[in-house]
Amino acid sequence: MADTKREIERKYESDDSGLPDLTGVPGVETVVDKGVAHLDATYYDTADERLMASSVTLRRRTGGSDAGWHLKFPVSEGVRDEIQAPLSDTLPDELAALVRSRVRGVELLPVVRLRSDRDVRHLLDADGRLLAEVSVDAVHAERLSGGVGDAQWTEIEVELADGGDPALLDKVDKRLRKAGVRPSGSSSKLARALAETAPRKKSPVTGDPVTAGDHVLAYVRAQRDAIVALDPAVRQDAEDSVHSMRVATRRLRSTFKSYGKVLDRAVTDPISDELKWLAGELGVDRDREVLSERLSAALDEVPGALVSGPVTARLSTWSGDSPGGASARLIGVLDSRRHLALLDALDALIADPPLLKAAGKKPHEVIAKAVRKDFRKVSGLVGRALELEPGTDRDVAIHEARKKTKRTRYAAETARPALGSPARTMVKSMKALQNLLGEHQDSVMARQTLRELSAVAHAAGESAFTYGLLYGREEQRAAAVEAELPGAWDGIKGDADAL
């Protein structure tokens, strides 16, 4: 069984490798010497260092108090989530699954061995509680593959205790800097080891996006990276991870459609089909979860005297309430050959993009035109919806307008680096319109579900009164959106003129 731990730490270097006296750092009452631990860690990665490219580290370590397999994902600067599994000869399956989106079918190899003599101090408060652990690590790094030689250095590491106040790290930092200790130039021991033992390579030529193709590919790359990076979070049922991955798939599909003059749709359309499949799989549980939350919240607002029959229980049964954790079905999707082939296809597209003639033109000539074209489609659909009488036809028209609004929003997101303020305004407007139209669609779906639940309750001999009450309230919510839409649209429809 793997355990997850939030690691908050800072790393430092010192010319004399010394640790200044930390007694008297505000909040620190005692510094306790915990002796020296001898650590031996082997780090694993693919031959092309896919894990390191995304700042993920995987190691098998012996020695110290936490011997075992450690997998670390970046959260923010100086913050990582470390997932630990017991020591074994081979990589545990649960950790292998968490790196599958990055590794896929490529073999994991031992790339670096780090042996460290760790001199540990504990910083305690007046009550003897652990505030932070400070260590001086004498490190010897040996390259095992993909490079040559070894390296040695000494570093100071300050790691906040579980549940500790991050402000303490600033206080320790101030004391260390005053003593001449400086922040490390490397994000991790592995990064430094790889850098100091790597074969010399010619630096790649990089630069800011220049052409329309550069901007579109930068956005595509960001969404591909999001799908890959969110895979472990989805497996661990992290909050909002499924929704975020689904949004990334939608952004990619929209980009391929909006910028069909930049990327050849003969290549991107088959990938879009697979992205649609993935989004559908991600939405199986997500859509019902969102709708269940809406109906439950609405039911909570109903006075108890108006709740007739086992409405709460029936709603719970419909929603499929179950213990937390990603479903086996969804994990199966992420492990499937089809999903991994989709990731490979995205990699191939980015590595060798199917650029058309327009890709080489200036962004203002291509990207602005694409956004305006999408906006015109939104305008036509909103106009049609406003002309229709309330009812099914208007519901369908509003839903279609919502889908095109999303597409225009994502096209404008792609355009922001190139077009600046006009594109940012368009993103903001489309997001507001999307939320408004989304509220209407959520009401449509809620009413459909309430009709179904009412029919089931009636067939079981239960009162359908409360379902009808909720249905009426949802009708009012939809009517409020429809009343608000003309004014909202009047405030938006001129935004494309600035592009």
C-alpha cells in the first residue's frame, strides 16, 4: 500500500559546507542532533528522461527511516507530493500506474545512483514539537546510463514537518543567508546529478512564438502536457482532476477545429475523434456527479414539510453514491492501449506538426481571423435562440450556442499571447456567456432527470409531489437565464470588433 506525503522543503549550498547555529530562529527553542544516516538511492527514468523532463522523480532507496520506493510529483516551487511504497526488488504496480502516462511502453532504467551521508538536526518548539528537519548531505552521484562519470557535492536541506507553518522556512532562510549560505541552483539532487554527469550537447535553439503556427502549437503542447500530468491525479481521485483533464481534451479538439487553416485536419481529425472518446469516458461519472450535487443542493433548500416520500434515498440511489477513489472503469481507460496510443499520437503531432501554409504567416493575419469566424457562429446561434419561443427548440439552440461559445473561448485563449488585450476580453466574455448558457443546460438536464425520478417514484407508489416542486424551481431558473440572455449578449456582441 502506497502512502502520500506533502513535502515542503528548501535546498541550499555553502562554500564551507557548514551549518550555522539555528538556535534562536524565531519559534525554534531547541536544535537536536539526530546523528548521521547513510542513504543509498537508485533513480529510474526512460533513456530519453521523460520523468525528469516533467520534474518527476522515481527512486528506490535504502537506509534512513523511510526506505522504499519514492515517487515525487511537483506541486509548486519547493513543494512536492511524495508517494511511498514498501521496499521491493521491482517497481510496485501502483507506482508504475502513476507514471504510465509519461512512460507508456518505454522501459524504465536505472539512470543515477546517489549515496548520501545525511547529518540530521531537528528543530523543536518550546513544547518539544518538531517544526522542521535540517540536514547536511554529503552526496556522491554515479551515472548509470545516458552519461559518464560521477559528481560530489554537499548541500543543506530544510524540510518542514508535517502540518508545519511554511513561514518558519522564511525565518530559517533569513538565518542561513545571513551566514553566507545560498539557495541551491538545482531543484533536486537528481537534477544536479544528471546535469553534472551528462554528455555535452549542443544547446537547442529556442525563442518566443513568432508565427501563427508557433502560437497554435504552444497551446496544443500545453493541453497535451495537462492531460499527461493529470493522469496520476485522476487515478488518485484528486479533487477536480477528472474535470480538468476533460477540459484539456475539449481545448485540444476545439483548437484543431478552430485552426484548421494552421494544422491539417486530415491529420488532426482522427486525433479529435479519439479525444472525443476520452472526454466521453471521463464524463460518464462526472456528469452524473455534477447533476447529483445540483439536485441535492436544491432538495436541501426545500422545507421539510414539502419533502414527500423517500426523495433523498432515491436521489442517492440514482447518483450511485460509493466510497471515494477513482473507478476501476476509469483506471482501465487510462491503462488501455487506446488511451496510450492517443498520447503517442499527440506526441507525434507535436514533434512533426502537419503545418499548412497559413502556419507561417503572422499571428494577427491568421489567429484573429479564426477567432472572429468562431464568434460569428456564436452570434448566429444566440440570435436564433432569442428568436424562438421557450420550449424544446429554444433549449436545443441555447445548448448549441453554449458549445460554440466554449470553442470560441478556447480559440481566444490560444490568441492571447499574440493579440493581447482584445483576446483577453474575448476570453472573459465567452467565459461569462458559457457560464450563463451552462446554467440553462444544467436546468434542462435536471428537469429531465426529475421527470425520470418522478416516474419511478410514482410506479413504486410514492408521492411525486417533491419532484414536481423541484421541477418547477428548475423551470424558474431556466426562465431567469432566458430573461438575462438578451442584455448579456448586447454587452458582448461588439467584442470581436477589437480583434
